Amino acid sequence: GDVEKKPAQEAIQWIDQELYSKPVPPLRFLIASSGGDIDTGTNLYMYLKALPIDVETIGFGVVDAAATLVFLGGRKRIIVDGCRFFLHEGRYTFEQATAPLHSHEETMSVFRRNLHEMIYVLARETGNDTEVVANMLRRSKIMLTAEAKEFGLCHEVIEKLPLQQQELGFSFREPR
């Protein structure tokens, strides 16, 4: 689904319950999303990075904009062959078109902060220069599997999701 506040809070609550109720092996966080709220994507990124366990993110389908930030929260980042990333500057709507100028300036400063955070995270996690990332976001960029790996978004490409059926449902296995 989309990267929005309520589902992100629910994911964090579930992970916290798992962490504090039993020993937890490395966390595998699967993500496919057409994007969403940049603040929420940044918050989930920071949460995954701050967890006291190894986090592996697995991208499949489309991983766009805010979802890319979440994906970058993994210490190990894997994509399923055919995964597509769409990277672009945030798109915003002013809720009060007739607000006083200072309100618009404050809103613009929040938009700029979001953009700078996105540039910083993408540059740091992929090893690319901030200017390269900023220019890419400004132009908007679709990256398919090979280009995403070359750019540094992922560490590994797999053919299938690492799921195996068991008697009582599904579990995760090591990707090949």
C-alpha cells in the first residue's frame, strides 16, 4: 500500500510487539508501494535504521518515492528481478490557497526540508554525490533492476520472493 501515517504506525507497533515478546531473528521487511508521504517514509527509514537487530528490506513490483526511503532502511537491501523504482521530488498540494504569505513560506520550508532529507538519505545510502541525487530527483527517474543495483539502491537481485510454504502457512527462507 501507500506509505501513509496510519499503516506505518501499525507496522511499527507490530514490529515492537515482536521485538519485546520473543527473540527475533533478523527482520525481513517486504515493500512494494507507489509512494506516499515523504515524512512517513523518512520516519520509517529512521526507525528501521535504529532497530537493535539486522533489518533486510526486500523490494518487489514498484517501489516509488517515499517507499524508496523505507526500502533504504535495510542494512541488506534486496530486490526481486523486475522491480522498478520511481524517484522524484515530492509533489505537494497547498490546502489553503488563500492563506497569508507567511503560511505559504512556512509550508515551503517544510517541503524544502523533506526534499533535503530525501537527497541526504539517497546519497548516503547509495554512495552517490548529493548533487547527482538532487539533479536526478529534479528530472524524475525511473530505474529498473540493473540500473537500481548499479546506482546502489540494492545490494542483491533475486528471482523470487524468499517465501516457502509450510504446514501452517508461510515462512521466510534465505534468498538465493
